[in-house]
Amino acid sequence: MLPTLTGVGRLTGDPDLRFTQAGKAVASIPLAFNSRRLNQQTQQWEDGDTFFVRGTVWERLAENATETLSKGMEVLVSGELRTERWEKDGVKHERPALLIRSIAPNLAFAIAQVSKDAASQQNGQGGQHQASAQQRTQGQQQRRQGPPPVDDPWAVDQANGYTNEPPF
């Protein structure tokens, strides 16, 4: 049995949606989990260890995650940890991977507008759902994000020198 990871992480890049030759949607979601905390004495944020992992989502979850999530967002995620192994140029490689079963934006830092996807509106019938570019654009335009909390160390404020890059 593979270990299950459930935690709060941050996307280090936008989800990358592809389709298999059989037409199944699959998306890669790069994630970082860290132990960042506020030092009460200095009032400064301190980074602890960081765990980077590539998450993979399939089918409708892949399409919905791609339309909903973007780089820098904090997410709640759950899935099975695995080890990906491959060989390239005679050299064996391996890295941790996460088969994501559930992923959602953390509402402490975002406002979500929930709506059923097209396949759900058809009661799950009609086979696979592939979003058109127009639907994807509309979904991105409908995304609402309020201002981040004042104490959010990840907030984007380019006027004061903050960027949208993770602080690790």
C-alpha cells in the first residue's frame, strides 16, 4: 500500500494539460510543501525544509484543475505518494511523485466561484469532456481573486519589491 499525503502546498508552476493517444486528459502540477512559519520574536518569516513533488491528475479532475489553478496558488491536496523511475542515456533516475485524488484552492487566500463542469451538468453522461479554448478562457475570466491578507508573505506587490516567485 502506498502512503497517502494530505496537506497544504503551493503550485510552483501552472498545471500542464495534455491528452494521451487514447484521448484521456492528464495534467502535471508542480507542488512545493514547506514548513514556513512566522518567528514571533523577530516577526520575520522563516523557511524550513521544502518538499518538491510533481503531482499528476487524470480525466475530468485534470481538466478542472487546469482551468481553476495557477502558479503561486495555495492548495489543499490529497493523493498517493509514488516513486517515478526511468532510464535516459543509460542512467537510471527516480523522483517522488504524487497521484492526486483531490485538489482545491485554499479559501484562506482566494475566493472561489464554484460551478458544475459540463460533464456534471449532463449527469456524468456523454463520455469524456474536453474543454474548448473558448470555455477555458471564459473560466479563467470568471476566476475571482480578492486581495491577499495583509500578513500573507506570498502576496504579489511589485510596487514594493515583492514578486510572485515562491520564496525558496
